[in-house]
Amino acid sequence: MELRDKLAILADAAKYDASCASSGTNARDSRGGRGIGSTEGMGICHSYAPDGRCISLLKILLTNHCQYDCLYCVNRASSNVPRARLRAHEVVQLTLDFYRRNCIEGLFLSSGIVKSPDHTMEQVVEVARSLREDHDFRGYIHLKTIPDASPELIARAGLYADRLSINVEMPTTEGLRSLAPEKDESAIRRSMARLRLQIDATREERRRMVPIRALPGAPAVAAKPQPFAPAGQSTQMIVGADATDDRRILATSATLYGAYRLRRVYYSAFSPIPDAARALPLVAPPLMREHRLYQADWLMRFYGFEHQEIVPAADGLLRLDVDPKMAWALAHAERFPVDLNRAPREMLLRVPGLGVTAVERLLQARRVRRLRADDLRALRVPTRKVLPFVVADGHRPAAGDANRVARLAAAAPRQASLF
Ligand code: SF4
């Protein structure tokens, strides 16, 4: 099979994986003719997969052959799809070629499982090793690791990759058991825990080295730390392949963030696949549900919301018509309006339309003067959304303003489903 045909099959097979953002790694570049690649967003061409996702990495599978039979996966052993397999050196060459053509900023590599988890993981690690050691590649590398592979192999992956990820796949133990019975939840959690320890240990080692180097004239006494996934670890959950509701999904995310210090949890709306098992739904969940989960996830990580309070609805689902922060504010009318001049940071963060940066600026400004509605306009926050929920000098919202703005928000054009 021609390389071009293999690439078409393996890039298409990888499009269902959403966890490929390249944030958070160390800054590297190849200025001065040293090496190839950069992690600083230079020379990137974004492209869009057929399902609408933005791709800025060469995102491929090493192979879409797989001995496992996860029901939701288009690459499962029983799936009737064209198969292909790339050798490690072919992936290396493709990555370098695409980078030189300014098409990508790095590589996202995953794989179906062939022969054994260790055999597959060895090939995946070899790609990253060769890029870094043989070609001095300085671009971004994200490796999807195989939880059943040996800890030594996963540790080697961390020497070359910016980010490692292990997919939990389903939000619940029952869901994983029924749709991916060959996957071992405890192996997934064990691997995540090991990664967390290695990432934490490397960060701590780096942190300790800085002050020693910072002293004028003092030599660095600690050994140079081994790179270990500086962009951390992430995971992905499939949404809508079973009946798990948003409340449970967010509870799982909260546990994953807390226990394994994940950098990101990605939510991937289930895509119906050819010849699907009967246990799977025939239609995809609305993409808006995926979007609302990302917004709710953001509230947990940056806005001080607990996962339990974000989804109060009896059916356990996030509202699709308004964003989760607006939904919370409408459900807690007794907490509003919030006084911009007196409210604590935690409460300002709960005002619809106020982001973290805007809140910090308001807190700084009110140290020296009283705030007015015009201060919000100067910050370029969406005042139509904010003003019904706040009081400031010269401004007090009328009764019913909040509901009016929510109705307007709900009537705004919605993202269309691609399915
Ligand atoms: S192990 Fe991965 S590639 Fe194989 S069937 Fe399961 S989800 Fe698909």
C-alpha cells in the first residue's frame, strides 16, 4: 500500500480522538539552525477534520489494526474498515516532512493494539525517540499511552513526549465494562497514578534547581532533570455512548483532576460508527452537549464551582439553551444582584459574563475608586449579560432583567449538529 493511502486511512481513524490540544509545554525553538521545530505556535497551519474539529498537529494512528473490540470504536477488531499500518520510521519521516512544509506544529500519535500492549507501546516510543534523538525535533509530541503496557515503557515515553494521555474512555466503571470489556479500569488508574508521581517528581526537581542557578556565580549542583511530559497528562471521555448523565460525567472529571492532577479532561461526543453494536445509540448527542461540558469543566477548574452545584437539574443534564454559569445564576436568584464594589472575588467569578481577567481588573480598580457600569464597558465584558446580575454606583438592575437576558441568550443561533 502506498504511504499516501496509509496516511489517508490512519489520519481518518484518528479523528475521533479529541485530546490533542498542545498547551502547557516548555518553550523550545530551532532558531540559530539548532534542530527542527518549535512549540511556540510558529508556522502552524490549522486544518479541519471532516467532523469539524480543528487539527494543528499531524494526528495519526500508527495502526488501526486492533486486537481489542471496544464497541464504540471504529477500529475495533470486528469493525469492517480498511486497515493500514505505518512503520516507526515512516511516521518520523511524515512528521518531519509536514513540519518542513509548515503544515503542523507537532505530532499526536496513538495506535490500535497489535500483538501486545508492550509491542505497540515500543513502536510508539520509538517514533518519539527517533524524532528527538536522531533528528533533534523540537516540536510538540503528544503520545497516547497504552495503560496495559509496562511501566518502564510508559516512563520512556515521558522522556520524549510533551504530553502523555491515557483515555478513561467511559465516565463510569459500568460503562467501561459493558462497552469495552477488555479494558481494565484499575490498570488505567494505576498508570495515571504512576504518571502523576513521575510528573510531580520531575517538576519538584526542576523547581529545586532554579534558586541554585539563580544565585550569581553559583554552579547548578543538582543533576539535569530528565524531561517528563512537561505538558502533563490528559484523558478523554466519550459522551453519549451510554446513558451516563452530565452530573456523573463531571463527578468523574472532578475525581480525575483531584487524584491524578490531569491537565485536561477532553469530552468527545460519541460519533455513530458503521456496523455499530446494538448497545450503542443510533444518533450522536448534540455537539452543544460537548460544548456545555467543556464550559462546566472550565467552571470547576477556574471559577471555584463544585461539580455537584453545576448540574442541579433532576435529569442530571446541563441546559443546552444557556451556558452553565448563566443556568446557575438563574437558579440562584437569591444570590444576585452582586455588588461590584463589595462582593468577594468568589462571588464576582459567579456573575455571568465576568471572566477571571475581568474580575482581577475590577478588584484592582475598586481599591482606588468606586466602580460604575461604565467600568464594565471599558473592560469590554458583555454588559448586556453582566448588568442584570450586578449593582454598581449609578446602576441597579430592574426585576426580571436576568430572565430577559437569559431568554435572549437562549434565542441566539445555536451550533448545528454535524450528524
Ligand atoms: S483499544 Fe483503542 S483502538 Fe482498540 S478497539 Fe479499543 S478504543 Fe479502539
